[in-house]
Amino acid sequence: MLVIKTLVWFRQDLRLRDNPALSYAAQKGCVIPVYIDDQSCPEQYTLGGASKWWLHHSLNSLNNSLDNKLHCQTGDAKQIILAWVKKYNITCVVWNRCYEPWQIKRDTIIKQSLKDLGVEVKTFNASLLWEPWQVLKKDATPYKVFTPYYRRGCLSQPAPRMPITAPEKLDIEYVEQEDQSIHALHLLPTIAWDKTIQTIWQPGEKGASAKLADFLPNGANQYKSDRDTPSLSATSQLSAHLHFGEISPNQIWYAAIHALNGNTENVGLDCYLSELGWREFSYYLLYHFPTIPEQNFSPKFEHFQWRDDVSALKAWQQGQTGIPMVDAGMRELWQTGTMHNRVRMLVGSFLVKNLLIDWRKGAAWFWDCLLDADLASNSASWQWVAGTGADASPYFRIFNPVTQGQKFDAKGDYVRQYCPELAKLPDKYIHTPWEAPPAILSACKITLGDTYPKPIVDLKASRQRALDTLQISKKLALEATTKQTN
């Protein structure tokens, strides 16, 4: 009797529930699950330290769910898959699609190579509500503005597919000599910087389900009103689980709707679902405009004169700028591997506008430090805050981290948590310690420039410098256009 063997290539879909590729393979018969640390990945897109930590624990979780029969390999994905197909009489190879440009290119080559060998190949959508090529304007061109993309484009499409259950039975073939082990991938840090992160997060499918259960229904109901307050646990904190595919957007979409009894007109629910839409929009942009991780989406910024300031960049990275909301955000990032979304906008604006440092340097730091580092979201979000991207916040919109702090962290709870050296300051000065009278600073045992930095930049003057630089870049762009025309 012919045994049908299907190789399931796990990538950013580390779960059993709502996994279309795994379900298809389980229905066909024998399953051979593999995760490949693909060394053909471009160097700039290899996982950062925080993401590696998460991946290690996520793979352990998946492996436990597969009765410790997940094969882990390091090397060239194409070579490994083709070799296994020939060696073990594999008749079918399945995977769930990824949308990073280099992965699309690689997958296309592997798919054709397998077809040339007469092997069945099936790919599935497991990580998006709508495929990027599914949502287009009437003239068949892609949207560049979020609201019409989501409201007019996505929501006019058929509803996202319903989640599917985990396979009732998995007939797994385990080939011990082909499993290099999760530890052999060397994902864990050699220096124990991850102690705090370990106490906060539970990577894996169970951890994702627990986070979603904690968030619903109250979190979705209050999302619009509470999401901008960083001291509240008012966001779902599912982004890393989503990136590694421990939970699907379809599961979240329908769980949120069900939790609020199908009332999609609820403002909190609508706001939360639209945030899933923003994630979709990021992938949409990456698919249709694959250069956004490296190039300004808006060509007028090609002549923008960024500053090369190593000391200012380092101060920003270390949360030592002397601006409490900025420092709190950067320290939260280092300590927890994540950062509140409102604060991400503040620290991003401060870097690219008040410090005039290229957004790509900010994106690179986030890539290394974020547990949820995601090429689509990281690129689109940084371009948004820099004013260089699609449907971006205008460059002249410069967040003031002091007034933002006073509005969204009025009592300073967030700043006090991550900048404990300022904890004793009265609320009046928690966001502007440089304005506190010497007597109050002394009573609070704060010495500016010693126990806490003086501001590395004047907010008002740096704001004007950013606006002046924008005008210069416009002039340079116009001159370049005129020269090309002539």
C-alpha cells in the first residue's frame, strides 16, 4: 500500500489550530513537520536578539504539541526540502504563505523545483484576513491610503474565512537523524539579558490563547477609550503571537466579534478590528511596494538631509535623552521586548524630527529589540511616523513628548515605572524635570546631568530645525526635478 507522505514546512505559523497547511496534510495521511532556519535569508533581515528568544520558546511549544516530533534544520531551505523529498519519497509539500519579498522569491523557486520533480505543492493563507492581491481599487491599482483600503476595499470583500480546528489526529513520521534540535539553532542569548522578559511573556499557542482570553471582552469594549494610556493594560499584546503565527488574525477577528455578541457597531470593537486592518495594510504595502523597508515611499524625501549623530542615537537607544516619556518608552523596549503603541509614535517622532536621524536607524534598532519585530509593520510604521510613507503622518506633525505625556500619562505612572530615578517628583514636574525648582530636585535626590540626563535637545528649537530642514529638502527636490526636465 502506497503511503502518502506530506512535508509540512512551518514558518510564521507555529500553531496547530487554524493552520490550513497542517490540516490539509493531516487529511492526506502521514505528516513530516519541519522548521528550517533558512541561511539564505538576507543578512539585514536575520532575526534580532529579542525575536530569536521568542522563536526558541515558540518552537518548544510547537514541538510539545507535536509530541516532540518537530524536525529542526539549519541551512538552505531549497536544498533541504529537495533532498528530503528524494530521500524519503515525499509526495506532497505544503506551507502557509509569507509575504516578505525575499521569501516570495525563494518560495516561487522552491515551488517550481518541486513541480519539476512531479511533487504536489500546496500553499495557503494562514496569516492575513485578505490577500494583498485581493483588494484593489476600481482601476486595479493598489490603495495607498488606509481608510479607503480598509473601509471600501477590505470590508466590501467577502468576510474573512472562519478559523478551522486543529487536526483531530496527526500521523507524524519522525526521522531522528534529520532533527538537529531546537537548541542547535542557537537562538537563546549568551548574556542573560532576558530575565525580565521571561517573567512577562509566554510564547506559544497556549500563551496566545491566554492573552486573547484576558483581553476579551472588556479589552475590546474599552479599546478606543483606553488604548492610548500606556500605564493601562488596555491593548491585546498579541503582536508577537501574531507575527510568529501562534494565533491567526481570523481567530482574533471572530473571537472579538463573538465576545461582543456580534455588535460590530460597538466603537471599541470597530476600533480594535481596524487595528487588525492596519496590520493588513502594512503587509499590503510590503507586497505591492517591496522596497519600503529600505527606500522612502515618498520620493520627495530622497533629498532630505538627515543628521549623522552617533551620540544622540545612542542616548535615544539607551533611554538617556533627558525627555521622560521618550526615555520611559526606550527602557520599556529594552526591559520587556515591546513598547506601547502611543509611545512608539512619540519615540519615533523624537528620533526622526527632533534629532533629525534617519528613520531606517530607528527601524534597525526596533528590529533587534522587539519581540514582535515584523518587516511589514516595522517598515510601514516607521515610514508613517517619519512622514515618508503611504498615508503617513505629515512630516510637519511633530509629537511633543511633554504634552503627550501630560495628556496620556497625567500622573506619571508610566514614567515612574521605567524611570524610577524620577519617581519622587511631583506630578507637575514628572514630564519636565528641568523645570523643577532646585529645592524640589534636591529633595527628590535628583541631579540633572548626573542621576538623570539633561535634555539632549531643546524641543522647541529642534522642532523648528526639522521644519526648516523640510523646506530645504523640498527646494532640493524641486531643483533636481527641474534639472532632469531640462
